[in-house]
Amino acid sequence: MTLKGRSILIIGIVGIIIIFLFFLIFLYRPRIASRLAVHNKIKQVQARITEIRALGREIERLKLKIKELEEANQQFIEKVTARDYALELTKKLASEAQKYEVRFLTIRPPGLDTLLLQENEATPIRPIPFEVTCQGKYLDIGRFIESLKDFPFYIKVYEIEMTGKSEIRPAIEARLLINIYSSSLFGRRLM
């Protein structure tokens, strides 16, 4: 091969390389860019699908939590007495106390201002406070108070004051401040 033949061959190879680069830069580059854009879009969609699946699992967990809370609320509402029967419920408490050898001496109902308060949608349940004075042995009174957690209505003892008197020994006198949760909107009646 002569020098002239080699130079023509080199010019031809360089020309082919320039045409290839031209093709690559101007014609194939938009295809590469569109493929890259499609690839990025696929990644975004896959990330969004992963987020939606995570939200789906979270929604299922939240639905279960809502169901649990609704059941707990229903159980609480079932333990709320009708407002008209709160006084009769104290009589039932007195008979319950007798099972534990605790005797109710006095039951002081709340003031008229408390009884006149009406329930509404914002506060459907109200505690009605009663002051109960009872006599019994220390452990018997404790067992009676502990048994209130299994009572069919929701009752909360929020203050206890115990006094020992020499004339009633070995028994003691206890003053209990209790709340009976009631509602005029809903609630169970005594059975």
C-alpha cells in the first residue's frame, strides 16, 4: 500500500468515525435521553407504588385500631347507667357491699345544681358524685372497693377517708366519694 492509499484509508476511517459521532451526538442522543427519562419515570412510579403499599398497610392497621377503639367505647357505654337510675344504683351498691360484710350508713346524693346539668352531644356522659359512709373491717372495705371493677356499671371511687372509732372496733368507718357515670342520652337500666 502506498502512502497515498494509506492517507485515503485514514481519511476514510476518520470520516466514518466523524459520521458515527455525528450520528451518536445528533441522532441517537435524543433516544438515550428519552430512555433515561422513561427509566427515571419508572423509578418514580415504583417508588410511588411502594409508598401506596405502605399506606395501604397503614390504613389496614388504622382500621383495626379504629375498630378496637369503637369496641372499647361500646363496652364503656354499656357500663353507663341511665341517668334516672343512678339513685337506684346506689341501692344496688349497698346490697353488693353487704356481700363483703360492709354496711352503708349514709348515701348523700349530689347537689341540685349537679343533677340539673343536662348531657348533650359534646358531653354525652356525666359523672354523678355520691358521698357514701360505710362501716366494716378494713380488708372487707378494700375487697368491696376492688370488686367494683367487675360491677356491671362504671363506678369510680376517687376519694377514701377511713376513721377508726373505739365504739365500733374492730370495724372502721369509711367515707367514700364515688362517681356513677350516667347519661340521659343513652345508658342501661338496672336489671
